[in-house]
Amino acid sequence: MKNLTTDFRLLIGLLLAHLLMFFTFQDKAVFWYIFSATMLILISYSILNEELEDRSSFMSYILYGILSGFILFGVFWIGYNLIELLNLPLINNISKLYGRLSPTLLWHYIVLMLIIIPGEEIFWRGFVQKRILKYINIPSGIILSSILYASVHFYSSQWILAFAAFVAGLFWGWLYAWKQSMPLIIVSHLIFDLLLFVFLPFS
């Protein structure tokens, strides 16, 4: 019987993601160009190899998407304020991340909303997690796919970004396994990023 380690479509997809994300984080000056191209490639690979699911009605995925986006932001907001309250040196790391990776130009926000957010969810939840769940149980699959999602963020040289990706991956992975709706997850991710980068940034 085929198992996780012999799913070559999954393994090739992960190898491709690591290769592309390695180059994405190499140069701040071209970060947004490379990241956009990376997500377009990963979207294409995902769609060619796995069907996307949408088992929620329009109102359901809008409502759950908005609500869950606020909930996840609330979790991060509490975490940030605890770090600030305890005066941990992680504040400097967070400030550096904002300075290096935050969108600053109009086209950054456009590609973030139209390419990067959908691309991350389509690839990591709609392709990677979905394929992993064919071989192992849901809790283990969500944890494993979240670790894999976090792993490509280590190329940023900021472990806190990888940790944040892991936490977000657990949240969106559970939500996708529960609702099986890609639009819902994309809306949730969109709301979270808008709060994080536009309306209530931490730095």
C-alpha cells in the first residue's frame, strides 16, 4: 500500500517549496517579486495535483472566515503583549521582521491579497495537508503539515517567524480539516493579515 514517504507528488511539492522559499528570503530588495512568483508556481503545482474543496456556503465561509481571522489575531495580540509585558528580547526580533517583510507599497498589498494569501492556503492546506491526511489521522496530519509549513520560514533567519507560522498552521489546518472549505481559510488568512499589517500592527 502506498504510504506518505512514497507519495512523490507530495515530496516533489515540498522540495519545490523549500527551494523557492530559500531564494525568496535571500534578498530583501526583491523579496516581494520572488515571493509572488513562488506562490504562483506553488498554486499551479497544487491545482495540477489536488482538487480544492469548498463544502461551506458563501455566508458560512464569510462568517467563519472573518470570525476566525479575528480570533487568531487575538491569540497573536495576547502573545505579543505578554512578550512586551515580560520585556523579552523577542520584541527586537518582531520589529526586525516588520521592517524586513512588511508590505510597504500598494502593489505589495495587492499581491498579498490576490496571490500570496491564497497561494499559501492552496498549497499548505489544500495540497500538503490534504495529501498527508490520506495516510495518517487528522491530529497528526495537522501537526505534521504545520511543521512543514513552519520549516520553510526558517530561511528568513528568524525562528520567531517559523514559530508564528507553526501556530497559524495549526489553527488554519484544524479549521480546514473541520470545515473543508478553501475560501473560508483564505478569508481567515486575509482578515488576519489585514489586522497584522494594516489596522493593528504590533510594531
